[in-house]
Amino acid sequence: MITQDDVRKIADLSRLALRDGEAEAFGAQLNSILTYVQQMNALDTSAIEPTSHVIPLQNIVREDVVRASLPREAALQNAPDATDLFYRVPKIIE
Amino acid sequence: MRRNYEAVIGLEVHAQMRTNTKIFCGCPTTFGAKPNTQTCPVCTGLPGVLPVLNRKALEFTVKTGLAMNCRISPYSRFARKNYFYPDLPKGYQISQYELPVCEGGWVDISVDGETRRIGITRIHMEEDAGKNIHEGGSYSYVDLNRACTPLMEIVSEPDIRSPKDAAQYMRKLRTILRYLGVCDGNMEEGSLRCDANISIRPVGQKEYGTRTELKNINSFRFVEKAIEYEIARQIRIVDEGGTVVQETRLWDSAAGVTQSMRSKEEAHDYRYFPDPDLTPIVVQQSWVDEIRASLPELPDAKQARYTSSFRLPEADADQLTAEQAVALWFEAAVAAGAPPKAVANWMMTELMKHLNDENRPIEECPVQPARLAGLIALIEQGIISGKIAKTVFEEMYATGRDADSIVKEKGLVQISDSGAIEQAVDDILAKHPGEVARYREGDEKLLGFFVGQLMRAMKGKANPQLANELLKKKLV
């Protein structure tokens, strides 16, 4: 069971602000999803490797060759805040 | 450290790989580029892009694993490590969690003549974060050039017992990484970084004490100092009846202390899961064999060869193998026919002194290895004295010329003609009757005076052995 505290913790980790009542609403939705997935428990999966990738591909690699980077102006243009050189963020207090 | 506690230390070393491009995109990794000029939609985490693994980064990691005696996993994969920080554009770092590329290896370190084996738990690949810049005022600034730079994280077993061993282990990793050419090992530029997990326990106790994680250690000197400080701090707490709190601490090199980062507990809730954007990695044994065959001779093997085949003392072998370029220079001089010990002596004194004074790497040494061998040959053949050889070496270093032509041009050939030396001895004895009398009365220290006079008269070119013999004979 997902408790409202769990929901608040997950929201906090995800930097999501919850309004009043949302912890309860999302908690109920998450529980219904988990209950649905729990049907899997009725099956014996002990001999099955956990699936981490659904596409049957492996070793997709690239050669170590430089490609053009974005011009700085382009890289910074959609940032919420920037100077001529940097992304600008509220002061980070270590 | 007091006798009744022992420290248990494990290091996590991040080594920046010397690839041309980032781990998941084609942006260059040049150090010191202007801010935010080496980024693209992949490494800035824009929507709709896919990371693709740099094959070289995988090869470098396998290479390092083999050099550190690890098993290479036939199947491994990437995972997302989720946390928020402004230098991490995607909100997660692509790393490896379960199934890293390399597991279960070791490196040997040598401390005070004793060899100790430090276990390697794992070596995995991951991407670096960007760089935050803090200035005064109410903002921080972010440069994403470094974001997505390929890193290897080399995790040791908690096998390290002292700050000195920790520093030695770091040095050994650096040496191996540089031999392999997979990392430049430059701690000042952050190419090699170290976090330390430290705990203490009463000697004889099997269970580990509560550990703290030390971050921000960026020089060999600080590895030792920071760990020393942290061990002393923990012992003080326990001695005073307190308990060590599990936390992350930062080394403050200016103040010489470690400080709690007071980060929230959630900061360590990384919620790792397999990254669906990257395919699993299947490493074929044939490729591993190919990489193994391409490994250079590593420092331990070189050192063993230097002490056994070349009969060098261990200290010499240590010093000559710490840098591959120095070792190769040494081997080239020996291959040119010089006795190994003579080459070692010249390299560890005159040659290194000059290079260190000018902060010049041995690759740029003006004296070629074969030419040092040539100089040594002149000494061995009795053509010049060891003393004159130093003068010749100076000239060789300044001009890059060979010893033979310098000796000929400057007329430095040693005089081994006993007639000429005898003549000079007679002149000197005639000039200093007082000293001769005192010597004959038993003041034998004066021999040095006569040798000095003789060498000056002959411009240092007299064969020293012959000069001594003739002086003694005539002074009787």
C-alpha cells in the first residue's frame, strides 16, 4: 500500500508541489495501478530473467569521432535564465 | 592514531577517460574550453534525443579492468541515478548499478618495502556532471561543457588501513591509468578525483564501525591529510563516549578539516533503474582477448623485470617505472648497450634534476637515450673521467649533441699517459716543498691538496686512478 507519506516523499524527490488533497488522490491512483500489476504475482516467474529492455537490441555504439556542438547562443536560448556565458540558477547553498 | 583502533578505508576513484568525445554524444571533451561551447541536445538533456555509447569508453573500461585483474562481465547495462542538481540537466545521471562492466579485481601497492593487495570491487562507466560556479550575489552559474564526459568509477574494497596506504593506492591507480593511456591522471584539472569511505574499529573487532564518506579530495597530499584528520576525528568522538554519525563530509583544504554537508537523507534515495534509452552491452570473449593482447607491459611487470634481468635495486626500479615514458627512455638507453645500473644512476641524478628544474617531460629531453649510452661508454672505456662526464653531460643537455664530438672538440680526453702525469706531479711537488715535508711527517690528509693541484694543472683530464697512484709513489 502506498501511503500519503509515500506520495509526499516521492513528490518531494521529484520536485513536485502537491496541492491540498492531491496526496490522497494520487495515492489512490498509484494504489490502483499497483494492484493491477500485482496480478503478475499469481504467475510463477522464478525461471524468468527480469526484463530491463523490451527491444531486442544490444551493443549500439558510436565511434569516438567529434561532431559539431551547438553554438552557445543556441544552447542557452531556451534556458529560463542565462547570462552571455552561463545558465543562471538561484544560488546553490552547499 | 592510537594503538587500540584501526581504520578501515575504501576509496571510490573517478577517472576521466581520455576519449575525444563525450560518453553518449559527439561533443568534444577538451579541458578549458569557453563555457557552454561543447554541448548539444544530448548532453544538455533536451527532449526527444537518444544517448549512444562511445565505443572507446567501453574499450578503455575493459582495458582498465583487465589491468586491474577484474572479471569482465559478458553482459552489463546502464542505470539511471536520479537526483536534482543544477549541473545535471536530465535530472538523472547515467551510470551503472547492477551489472557493471568489471568486477572483482585487485592492485598491489608497495609501502615501506611491503607489498599489500587492495581489492577492486568494481569498475563501472558513467557520465560526469557539469560545473557549478558560485560567486557572490544571489545566483549560481552553470557550465555544461563537462556534462556527459566519460568517467570510470573504480571502487576499492575496504582493504586500506592507513592514510599513507590510501595515497599509495591512488598513486598506483594513476600510474596504471597513465600506462594504459586511458586517463591523463591530472588531479589539478579534475581528471582524477577521490571520495573516501572511512570508519574505525577497535583492533581485533570484525564488524565495521559507522562510516563517513569524504568528498572533494583533489590531490595526493590531501588524500593523506583528509583521511588522517577524519580518523582522528572519529577516534576522538568514540573516546569521548559519542557515536559517529553516518554522513557525507567535505574536505576543506584551506582550513585542513572535514565538515558535515548536512544533506537531507533523501539526497541518497537515488531510485536506480535500468536506463531504457541505452541497449545492454554484451562483451564478447574474443574482444576481451584482443584488448588483453594490446595491453602494454604494466608497472609491476616492468619492476620485476628491472630487478631480476637488470639487477637494479628495488628503489631504482620503483622510480624508473612510475612513469611509462621514463621507463621506455631507460630501456632505450640500455638497448643502446649501456649497463643498466649506470643508466639508472645518470637518469635518477643528472637527467631528472635537469628535467625537474625545467618542469620538462622526458619526451622532450634534449639528450637522446642512445647518446647517454654513448657518454657512459666513454667513461667505461676510460676515455673520460666520471667528473669530466658531468661537464660533457651539461653540454649534451644544452645542445643535444653526442658525447663523442663534445669530448673531441673540447679536448676533454682523459690523459692516461703516465709520463705526462709524472711530469706534472714532479712540477707540483717542486712548487710546494713545505706541504711535501708535512705529508712525509705524517699529515696524510694533504694528499687531497696534491690531487687538487694536479687536476687543476691538468685541467681535470688526468686519469684519477693513475694520478693518485703516481702521487703516492712520489711522496713516499
